[in-house]
Amino acid sequence: MNDIKVIIMDVDGTLANSNKVISEKTKDALMKAQEAGAILILASGRPTSGLMDFAKELKMDENHGLLVSFNGSKVVDCQTNEVLFNETMSVEEGQAVLGHMKKFDVKPMIDKDDYMYVNDVFNNEIEYNGNTLNIIKYESRGGKYKLCEVDDLAAFADYPLNKILTAGDPDYLQQNYKAMMDPFKDNLSCMFTAPFYFEYTANGIDKAKALDTVLIPMGYKREEMIAFGDGHNDATMVKYAGIGVAMANAVDDLKEVADEVTRSNEEDGIAFTLSKYFKNIEF
């Protein structure tokens, strides 16, 4: 019944519900999957620090779970804290992106150690679904960061970056993302990760590349993997895994490339699907 050895999950909109927590039913299913010998992988646009609490809650640190963070530019073993993969933008590439962002009405955010750096902590609001969202607070809390202002992010970023995150009103980003990415489209990975987020990572970086780079040398096969996601940035890993699953709340583009569509993140879609593949999981 079960040939699955690797369970790969996006976090926001997939593993976590709208309250940013893992439901008891989904948690129970994932604990039982680990008891049956599967490893868990969290694959997110979040920074590594923003995945740690979820990993500990699922006891991934006791079962060699992996964290794929920054949209695939870094992979960490939860049990050993060993960095298994890390591919950043060059200093010059990062500074060029941050310099270009000055032309647009967006809020760039970068990280270093325990801090997230922004131009202005008080210029923090975007409009989303008819509501005003303090996006800097939202992102810094999600990543477990302290906040710091710098006048010129481009000048400040004299170190390699895993990711540059820009936030803005969804309508504005839709109108301007092509101009935002145009100088970099051939040299960097540029993509939406939410309607209000447009991100930059090193060229060729995505979740599937990170998984392939790390898992294949470990002896895992693609047909032994199941991947769950909801967003555009989940498409590569959903297509990569032997079984690619889109949540019911996923964007239509992801549903089109997935092998199956499960229930939403509010309806324990992960647990529902895993119950079909693991004898010890009931739904």
C-alpha cells in the first residue's frame, strides 16, 4: 500500500491553516507517517528560522527531517543542523536588484543573522483582499526576525543573499512585475510566491532543484516522494515528486500540473491524502 518514503510540504496555505498552525489531525497523520519510516520535508519561501517551530512540533529534529528554505536556495538537516545545500546570489546581483527596486512602490526585505532589514519600518502597509496588512510585521514575525532600518539596502547588502523579498499591493505588482524583473530575467529566478510577494533568488533556484540536489545522493527516488503545495512556487516540486498534490485552495496553475487535488489546508488535505497511502493513518 505504501511506497512513500519522503513527504514534502509547503507551509503557508498547505501545512498550516489560516491561523498559521498545524491542525491536530494533520499533525497526527505526519507523526504516524514518520513512525512508518517516512521523512518529512518542509519546502517554503520562508527563511530557515521561520520553519524551525513547525519542525520541532512535528519532531523532525528526531527523524532527520529537512528544511528547504528561501524558495529552494538552502537546505538544512533538522537533526544535525548541517547545511546540505546553499546557493546565494552574488553580492553584485543582490545590490543590482535592490538598486532597481528604488524605482517601484514596493517594500524590499532582506535578512542577515537574526535581523530583517527594511528601509522604513513605518512604511509597512499593503492592501490585500480589501484589508490593510502590516506586511513588515507579518514577515518579520513569520521569520522570527528582529527588525532594523537602513537608509539604503543596496549599499548595505555587501554580503551574498539567499533571497530578496519585495512586497506590494497585488494589483500594483501585477502591473509592474515584468519591469521589476526585466533586467534580471536571464540571470536570476524571479517569481510570485503570493499575490503580494515577488521574490528574487539565484539563477535556476527552485524547490525541485534543492530536492533533487539533496535527496538523490541520499538514495531516495522520485517515485518514493509525495509533494503538497498551493502556490506558483510549488509547481516545480509538485511536478518533480512521484505524486504531486495540489490543495483545494491552490492556484489554478498548480492544480493543472498536479497528479491529484486534495482537500484544502483548512480541511486537513494532507492527512486526507496520506490516509490513502499509509495503513496506520485513518481519516
